[in-house]
Amino acid sequence: MFPAGAADHPVNGVSWYEASAYCQWKGKKLPSTTQWWRAALGEGDHPYPWGDDPETLRYRTNFEAVGTMEAESFPLGVSQFGVFEMAGNVREWLSAEDAAPGMVPSIGGSWQDPEYTFSVEWREALPQGLANETTGFRCVRHIE
């Protein structure tokens, strides 16, 4: 159940285990770092999903806020492949393929994180069982 008025917000407050189980239930999985980067950057090679300009951050993503915002609230921050909120709103769980035991990477920065976390190069390992308001997820599926 979503809190009132939050049905279009990202899911947050779930552990890596819960996020992974949900993706599996939907026939999908949590993205690997490579898959996440591809969705964020497309064919590009720049530090942010929208390009090189950190000065426009406040128009392209949700940060310095008091919580999550509706998905697709920042059309200027969309990636080359049309994916929204690859930086900001909530940081995202990644698959545990390259993780240390009990820890998994998160990426993307959240509404509560400092600006440097919105670079696609930034990642932070978190305990798999951690569930907090700044971390959420998205699922991916293989396409041919």
C-alpha cells in the first residue's frame, strides 16, 4: 500500500532482498552496474544522464528536498533512452553480481544526498538488509 498521494512516487524503504524478490516476481531482475549505466548514458560518455553540465542539476533532478517526488517530474533530466530519474529522487539498488558478501552497490543519489552523488561514476555499497527512505529500485528485463 502506498501512502496517500504517493502512488506515482518511486518505491523506497525496501531492502535489497525485498527489491530483488519483487523484480523476480515480475519476471525481471535488479540491474547490473553496466545495465544501469547503459540506461543512464545511452551511447554517451558523460558524468550525468543529461550530459556534462552540473550547473543545471536543480532543474534536472530531485535533490535538496524533503522527500521523493512523482516519477517523471524532471523532464530535463531524462536520459538518452528516455529513462527518468537516473539521478536523484532515490538512490537505486543494483544486482549483487560484483558485491562483497552482505553488501550491494547503490547508485544514482537521492533527494537527501550531496550533489557529487548524481554523477554516474558514484556508487556506495550498502548492507543488503538495509531499508531506508532514500533507497529504492527499478527492475530490468533482457531484450534481444
